[in-house]
Amino acid sequence: MSPLSENNATGDLFESAIGADETALDQARERVDELTRNLERWNYEYYVLDNPSVPDSEYDKAFRELQGLEARYPSLASPTSPTQRVGGAARSDLKKVTHAVPMLSIHTETDFEASGAEAFDERVRKALGTPEGEQIEYDAELKFDGLAINLRYENGVLVSAATRGDGIVGEDVTANVKTIRTIPLRLHDKVPEVLEVRGEVIMHKAVFERINDEQRAAGLKPFVNPRNAAAGFLRQLDPKVTARRRLSFYAYGLGEVSAPIALTHSGILDTLSRWGFPVAAERRVVKGWQALAEFHDWVKSIRQTLPFEIDGVVYKVNSLAEQQELGFISREPRWACAHKYPPEEALTHVQDIDVQVGRTGKLTPVARLEPVFVGGVTISNATLHNEDFIAELGLKIGDTVVVRRAGDVIPEIVRVLPERRHGTERDFVMPKTCPVCGSETFRDEEEKDTRCTGGLFCPAQRKQALVHFASRLALNIDGLGEKLIDQLLEADLIETPADLYKLTAPSLLTLERFGQKSAANLLAAIDKSRETTLARFIYALGIRHVGESTARDLASHYRSLEALMAADEQSLLQVNDVGEVIAQSIRSFFDEPHNRHVIEALLKAGIHWPVPQAEPVNEAVTGKTFVLTGTLPNLGREEAKALLLAQGAKVASSVSKKTDFVVAGEQAGSKLDKARSLGIEVIDEKAMLEMLNIQGGEKA
Ligand code: IVH
């Protein structure tokens, strides 16, 4: 009997209850449709997008429910049901590889307790006809939470590596796999002519955390968990990117082999280990189900100390002869099973909600929890992301909540239990001033985040601001990168960009690994940055939403820092491409006294720029807004823009009612259509050059 039919021993009752039968079948059909649709979508999100929207536990639950319904109502089982897949669909842009031996999945025991091990042992004994009093030998190992992979060696040389895909056809990821340092590219022992080694590609927790820090620093979305990060890097197209990600591999079995390499599963793993494959040390050869259950308990107790994530343990009948005898049931080996751990959730109280300020000024509410032990660690904080997240949870300070170790790494609050309220709970209010520097905060409606306006002054934002200030398109201070800025901050040598101009050789020499020469170079680079342009200076201030091109527009519009600092929102809105959000951000930046002080200090330190020459006024173009579109016959886009700006015109990137002229070249697209629909004058390059009093225009 298959494990499925065992689970559904009550099925017959339903089938025989004629009358009630029709409606039951209809209801089941509806539910099967719904489950199928959900599972298909989740599969797609998980395998193709590497971006799951539901926890594994929910997926597993739906999957099991569908399996159950299909077993109970065989007429509803379709060959295209999600339950008929071994894994997910292969990503279409990677080369396909047909596995020499299909990559199967294993049955998962749904009972988290010791009885899960007992149920497996019982099935094995029954199938083998093992007499009472005799015990089966098992190999017990970790269930790695990563991606299954097949490594094919021919004459000892790695020739291909493929993901599991749907179990029959996988994706060729050879180039990326070759960057995984623990995978041997060549074997030095005498190995079978054809040797396929199977195992799991995973990402260590420490690497995962580092990468997510990098993602966040770059303003990118962090990965959900190490497995998704590993999947993303394994299946992306540039091996150089994978190489930087430090993936790992652990072997747990074989695919096609031209000659047997051992008589037991543990023998296979021992041999693979000898040949240089990483095999996890946490595995045991044991007898009987009690020993399996003990292994399950033991691994649970060390789980959090492992450098990588696991989602359970795997039991395998050790003798290969017995494995053969046991065979397969519906694409799952009867000789193996996975025994997972329950989702790690616990109840606790939110004692308070604090606010942290990140490097970009973002205020993040953090729940301070009554410490609670979840999955081997004590959790006392959980991130709440932003105000909307708190509103969606419906969370109040003092609430009882369910917390979970998400992907075993970042604790999160899953839900609130409002039925446990006492009436003393209170709402969280986002502070109007920054808890670090006291500057005003504002809410970015688009991103739903609240930010500190302290900018250059706020210690939390200082580093980021300094890095930006020194960057190439800002004041371009050669050699002053993130590392050095860290060192300077740590040594208390600087606080704001203005302090850079007070640095001296003796103070720099106190830094680790800093010699005379590097000190002299840095000071020279800092000195050189004193002479700059107004546009660069504005950009260097790091005003939110003011990028390099907006800074240029502001500089050419106001022509002096004083004028810009004095401009009100109404005036700012007149500037090219400046809308309400940008205008507001500029205004609140300059309204912040701390920012004004830093600017003052910078000017005192000798930063200056040539006063923009008052250009001879060209009435035809001054103050007029141009939009360039298509390919011009002679001028490049930047060139044309520079010519227009030089004579007092404004250049915008999109057509609006404020546009005066659209300069159209070949293959002009939607901007041209928009200009026509708004009745805006459309001219060509020649006409533009005439307006600018520039001769010819034709290139030699
Ligand atoms: S054995 C025929 N051993 O779990 C048996 N699988 O459904 C083949 N997994 O995605 C699998 N750790 O990648 C086996 N120690 C282990 C494993 C393991 C993780 C994964 C495997 C597959 C799933 C099995």
C-alpha cells in the first residue's frame, strides 16, 4: 500500500455514500481546482522567479491536501496536476539537460514527532517482510535546504552540472557550478568512467547575511532566505557573479554510475568523501526507528549551530540490496524518507516599539519582545519594516504575537492575537523627529518609509553621506572610499564632510596601515576637491531625490547657492524635472539648521566654484524648455543638450505642457506623438542650430 492510500483509509466511506456523493464530488472538484491554481502559482514564484510568496509550510499543506483529494477521488487526478511533478519547471533561458537517471523526490513524514520515524520503519519492514526482533540498518543524514544538483564526471573530469528541474529535465548550470570551490573539477582517484554525484548546493548563513547587507546597502531587495539566494545565483547567467557569492555543496547520493562503488549508502558517502567531495559530518549509521528518532532529536538540538540551514533529516535504508528490493512508489523511493521539523513559531509579547535609523536615514520600527526561545535561539527583537507593515499586522504595543524565525535567520512577527488584549495596549506613532539626531522626519509616500532630514548631520547617515560626498560625480576625492571613511569615523577624525578639510598628516598617520605617502596623497586629493562646480557641490550634499542631472538643472537655474537655498517650493517647481516630491525634499533639507551649518563650514573650508558666466542672452531659447527625441543626424544627445543649456535653454526628459520645443530626429517615438497631441512645436536639428545661431551643423 502506498503511503498515500494509507493516509486516506477513510476514502471509501465517502465513495460509497451515494446521494451525498454528487455534491461531495463537486465540492472536491472545486477545491482541487483551487489548490491546483494556487500550487501552480506558488511553484512558478518559487522556481522561476526565486521569489516565493507563501511559507513552505503553507505550500506543503496545500500539496498534501491535493494529494489526499486525488487519492480519495481518482477521477479528479490529472496527469498535469502539481502532484505529478517531481520539482518545478525548468527556467526557459538555461540550456536543458535530460538526466541519465531521473532525480526523484522523497516522501515527507508529516508527523513531526518520533512516530514519524516509526511509521517509516514500519513501511520498510512490511515491504521487506522483516521478522519481529530484527532491526533494519539505516543511514541518517541532514536534509539540506538548498537546491538538488547532479554533477556528471566522465573519466574523472566534471563535464556537466544540472539542476533538478522537473526531475527528468534539468537546467545546465555547469559554468556557475564550476565556481563553487568545494566541488572537485577533476578526480584523482580511480573512479568509474561515468560517475554522477548528487547533492545539494546551499548558501552558508554567514554568506547569506553578508549578501543581504550588500543588497540593502545597494538599495536592492534582500533575499528571502539562503535557499532562494543560492537558487538565484546558481541559475543566473554570469558565472562571475556566481563566483563572488561563495556557494557550497554537500554530496548525498549518486546518479548514473558505470560501476558500483559500494554496497551500502554509508559506504557510498564514505567513498565520495575520500574522493574529495564535501559530505556533512552529521550523519550516522543506526539500527531501528528509535535510533532514527534519537538522531532527529539530536540534530534538532544542534540545528542552530550548523553553518547552513536544514529543514529536517533524511533516513535511508543502508543496504543497497534492500534498497533495490524496496523500489519505488509513484516516483518516490520506498527506501528513503524526509522527517522535517515543525515550523518554528512561538508566542510572546511586544513590550515596546523602538525606532532605528539606517544609513540612508530610513526610520525602521523594531519590536522589542519579551525574550522567547524559538528553534534553538532566543529572540528579543523583530523588524517591523515601516508604518504600513504595523498597520497591516494590526499591531499595538503590548500585544501578544506569534513570532517565527523566517528562513531561520530574521525573526518576524507573523500575526497578532487581538483576542488576548487587556485594553492597556497602545498604538505606535512614528516619531516626528529623528531619535538619533533630533531632526525632523518626513514620510515618503511613494516608498511608505519615514526618513530623517538630518542628512549630513545625523550620525546614522553620516557615513553614507560622506561616501556620497567624496564619490566620483560629487567632489571626486580620489582614494577616499568606504573603508577609509569607516576608519576615519572610528578614529573620530571626522564627523561631517567639512571635517575632511581639517585633516592633517599627523592625524592621518595614527590610522592603521597609513603611511606618509598615503597621507600626502589623500590630503592632496582633498585639497584638489576645494575647487569644484556649483552643480557638483549641490549633488554632493546628498539631498534625497537630487541626482546628478537635477543638481545640474538647479545650478543652471539658480546660478548661486544662496539663491537655491532661499528658493521656496513654488520657485523650485519651475526648475526642469522638479516635481513636488523633489521640491519638498530640497526645501526640507535646507530648512534643517544642521545642514546649513555643515554647508557654512564647507564654504569656510575653502570650497568654491567659478561663478557661472552670465551668458549673452539668446532671446529665442532662454528660459524655453526643449525635449530631445530620436537620433539627430549630427549631434549626440548630450552634445545637443550641452549646446542648449549653454545658451540658457532648459532641457527636459519628458514632454509636458511646459515643453516649448521638441527636437525630433530619426526614430522618434512616443515623445513625438505626445508633442503632436499637445500641439507643441516640433523642430529638427537644423532648426535648433539656427535658433542657437550655430552655423552648418553638418559634420565633415
Ligand atoms: S536523497 C532518491 N538526501 O530533498 C532520493 N535528498 O525530496 C534522492 N535533500 O530536493 C534524495 N538533503 O535535494 C536526499 N541528505 C539528503 C538530502 C536530500 C536534502 C533534498 C533533495 C531533494 C529533496 C528530496
